[in-house]
Amino acid sequence: MLAFGYGIYLVIDYFLNGHDVSGWTTIVTGMFFFSGINLMALGTIGAYIARIFDEVKQRPLYVVKQNTRLKLPDGKS
């Protein structure tokens, strides 16, 4: 979102004031846009790696603190 905002600012600034270097606005806007896409992709990969890490640990969802060995009404324990 910041890349789009800054890109709009650069385009407006280019039309109002111009730049000495030809193509600067296009290069900077494209660089910010693709850097943002790259960071979002890395975040998605990081979330999947975190899920894989949690599964690999194979820890139970809960831990039984004490077993009371109570009999169930139908005689099963």
C-alpha cells in the first residue's frame, strides 16, 4: 500500500515538477512495488514454515496433569 501511495506521489510530482533523470519515477515505483510483493511472499512462506515447525514438534494439544483412574458407569475405565 505504501508503494502505491508513494508511486502516486512520484507520478504527480513528475507531472508538476519533472525530473532531471529520465525514467527515475518508473524505476523507483516499480522497485517499491516488487519489493512489497517480495516481502508479502516471504511473510506467507514464514507463516507456513511456522505451521510446519509446530507440526514437527508433535506436542499434544493438552497435557494431562493427573490421572484419577475413575470407573465409568458402564464398567469401563
